[in-house]
Amino acid sequence: MSDKGKSTTHLNLATRGSNIETIRDSSRVLVVGKSPINRVVVSKIVERSGLKPLSESPEMAVKTLRSLIPGAVVLDGGPDNKDCDTLMSSIDTLRRATGKALPPVILLSTKNDTPESLGLAHVVDAVVAKPITPERLQPVIDRLTGR
């Protein structure tokens, strides 16, 4: 089933050759960051787009991406854009395995950078400068998820 809001089960692309299955759910947005407060703020903005947030620390998000391909990923880079570095290789592997730039990735940054200027163009689709506001983040989520 690949209708909007429906889940589809696929062989896990991130750990090929295993018996673990990955669920593709375009209605879910993985919200990742070390700050629980920022994750709550971002999750509320995700909900305003009609999507279901899944809030995780960077360490837990690595495990989550082994079983779920979300509709999008929002990474809170923290004060130096390095808080989610442990997740970048997992996202890159997943995007290469799908053969597309899926899932789309948004980086929340303290600077008004571009994915290219950060050297993350292969993993990040958009950079949104902090402070995090619905006016800044929601249009980017809507655009990247096709809402």
C-alpha cells in the first residue's frame, strides 16, 4: 500500500541481507536532536503540517532508521551543527540504497547556511536557520514532503 498516510513494508535497505524489515511511512517525520525542548517545538510544527512526528535523540534515531523510512527527517544541528553527525552516515546509506534523495532531510542550523556551504549537499536537502518558528520551518516541511 503506497497511498498517502499508509505504510508499506520493504526489505531493510540500510542492512541488506538481513531479515529485518523496514516500514516506509510517508506520514511520519523523524525529529532528531539532543535538546528535548527543541524536539517538542519541532514536533508541534510537524503536526501543523498534518504529519506525525517521531522524536528521538541522535543515538536512538540511528536504530529507528533501521526499521522506518520516514517521509522526512528534521535534524537539530545544535550550537555547532555537529549534534547529529552520528546519524549522517546512516541517512547517506539509506538515501543511496533507495536510489533517490529519500527521505528528504532538513537541518536546523545556528547559521543561515546552505547544504553546499556545510559540505552536506549529499545528505541534507534544506537548511533552516534558528530560531525555530512555524513561519520558517513549516513551508520547508510542506515543500519537501509534497504537502
